Amino acid sequence: MATKEITIFEYDNYRAYLRDLYKSYKQTKPHFSYRYFSQKAGFRSPNFLQLVIEGKRNLSPESIEKFANALKLGKKEAEFFRVLVHLNQARTVGEKKIYAEQLMQFRPFRYIHPLRQDQYRYYTEWYNIVIRELTTLPDFSEDPAWIAKRLVPPISPQQAQKSLDLLLQLGLLERDESGRLVQTAEFISTGDEVTSTSVANYHHSMIRMGAEALDRFPGPARDISSVTMTLSDENFEAIKALIQRFRKELLAIADQDQNPEGVYQVNFQLFPLARGERKEPGT
């Protein structure tokens, strides 16, 4: 059976790329092994490649170059590999955003993943999701100026039009028999590295807007509260499960609403403020 050619531009995770490449080499080059690669790349550890693939080791800038040389990557492939490593190993949302946008500048990546850039844009701008929900209101108007004024904070009509075009292109909106824009049952998977980065950026935006809501809306128009508590690992997981159930209940209420009058945001946040001597909650 012919071995599929491994193309780095198909990947948004460098460990997955190395794993598949290793399997391919094992099929076509029986002598290839973790030890062989380490010797060829100049690493002392005979199983360094295995540790990297398994996520037990990261690549330093020097190691990235050794890998690129040992794998005989071309100039563009090596450049893509560097960005991919930095994206996967970035620790902050800001860093991931920078490298995700750099990744999408590579034409072969865009060619293989034609919708990835649009999916990224969907979550990058907070109002795309809001406008999709806005279409369910009985008085919804497709007029970009009307949409722009209805959002809080308001956006420009140009932004509203670009958002409508994007939602139609992604199949998240369609026209019914009368020509009115309606939601579809389509959804965007958030499992890939690039889209997940934009989802994290979306959460940043919504958490920030939640803080701004304290000054933007009077008390009766919002409900913002918090609680600080000590928890065992077991109860930490129990509260996470409770939040997940509650979120599903909220979606069920919204789905059954026959007379929607506005679009609302509900944020759920559960994170540590202090750590004991034991392991971190959730690990």
C-alpha cells in the first residue's frame, strides 16, 4: 500500500506532524528510529523525538533549527515549522493570536484549509456571534446601519456588512423562501489549534465587556455577582459539572423562547485564586 505523502502545511499542531512523519518514515525506511533521528539532528538524548511527540519536551529555538535541518525542510516549510512550534508552545492568548495570524499568511496552508481563516475571523470579532443571534428577533432588519446601532457597544455599518457576508459564507446564515436571513443548524468546530486560539480571544473580549457592563448598564439591566470559596478537588469537578448542566438549561430556555426581544451574554468563570501545597485543582 502506498504511503501518503506528509505535507507540513496540512497541520496546525507540530507534534501531530512529527508523529505522522515518524510513522511514514518507519514504513519507507526500516532503519529509521528515534535514536537514528537524534544522531542525525545532533541531540544527546536517543529518544528526544519521542518525548517531543508525546508532549513531554518542548523545542527551544536551537532545537527548532536542528529539527528543520534534520527533516530537510525547504525554506518555506522551515519557516512554517517555526511559526507552528511557537503557536503550539505559546502560553498566552496574545502570543497565540500573533502566531495564528502568521500561520494564516502561508498560501499553502490557506489553500489546504480554505475556510480556516474565515472561521478564525468568526470568533475574533465578538459581534459576529451577536449578529447571528440578532437575526432571530422578530423585528430584525438586514440593514447594516440598523444592525450597527442595535449592538452594545455599537459598531460601524461596514463592520455589520462584513459580518453578514462572513456568516453567509460560513453557512451559519441562509435565506428562507421569502429571502429573510435565518440561522442554520451549522456550527464551527473549535477543536483545531487556530480556531481555538480565536475562541480564547473571544472569551477575553466577553469577559472584558462583562466588566464594562458595570458602568454601561444600570443595575436592573444586568446581573453580575461572584463568590469566593475553598474547594476540594472533588467539589471543584462537581461545580464544573454543575456549570455545564446549567449552561445547557439556559440554552434550552432560549431555544423555547417564542418572543425574543434582545441578545444577552452570560459568562461562566471558575478559576483558582490561591493554591495549597497539593496539586492544582483540576490537574
